Amino acid sequence: MKLRITLAAVAVFFCLASNALAQPRPDGLLAEIARAVSTYSRYTVFDDVRAQLDGGVVTLSGKVTMLVKKEEIGRRIAALDGVTAVRNEIDVLAAVASDDDLRQRVARAIYSNAAFWRYAAMPTPPIRILVERGRVTLTGAVATDTERSLARSLASGHGESTFACELTVERMPR
């Protein structure tokens, strides 16, 4: 009798443990979502995608330079274990030649500066450069306030109509 109770308790434990392992933790799922976006082959410094998780529902927001990026990122996220639905609210930036040129000038100004070479060498550089109808917005993260100020300084004065710096200061990998 004691053996049956012990075996039943062990069976219940393993069932609960396997269910816990099968259910992705929210922080783990957010990390998977971030990885799925950052490893997407067409994701560049000119795109900025953010995700919010509510249960298994993922809401994607931000801006990308092409409609195909919005669609493919949405499909990548929908395919992840633990995602039950995707609300794809990513905006697609208009294809304007002058905006493309401005993006390139700002990226060159930031990432060719020696202070940002280590970021430029990363698979997904952390400073995002959004240009929409001549308006430049920097998003993403840098390691120090000094880097934030320098990026702001380097990115302005390239012919933009307005400029916004939404860079945050976070501990960055070395």
C-alpha cells in the first residue's frame, strides 16, 4: 500500500513538473520573441520592433522599412511555442528616397565613430535609426549617458526636419 502511494506521489510530481516545463515562462518567452526578431535576417538598424506579452497573446509594435518585414516577423513570432495569438501593430515606413539617404548618413555618422565600433560589430547593433518623412528618431540602448549624448550629437545636423533621441541607458554586453 505504501509503495502504491509513493508511486502515485512520484507520478503526480512528474506530471506537474512536465506541465511546468511545457508551459514557457513569460520572461523566457519574451527572450525567445526578442531573439526571433533580432535574428531575423532582414532586421536592420533602421527597424525597431517591440513586443508585449499578455498570457500567450503577443502585441508587436514599432516601425520597419518594408511590409514584408512586418509580415515575416509576425509569422516568426506566431510560430513560437507558447504564443497563442499575435496582434501585429508594426507600422511600415514609407519608401522615400530622401529618407533612405538620411538613414544612411545618420548610420554612417554614428557607427563610423570609434566610440560605437563595438556596437557596430554586434550582430544586431543596439542603436536603432528611424527616419519618417525627414524626422529622425534614435531608439534602442547604449551603456552610458556619455554615449547617449554623443549618439545624439552625431545623429543630428544631417538635413533632418526634426530630431528625437529616445535612447535608454542600460548595461550592455562588452
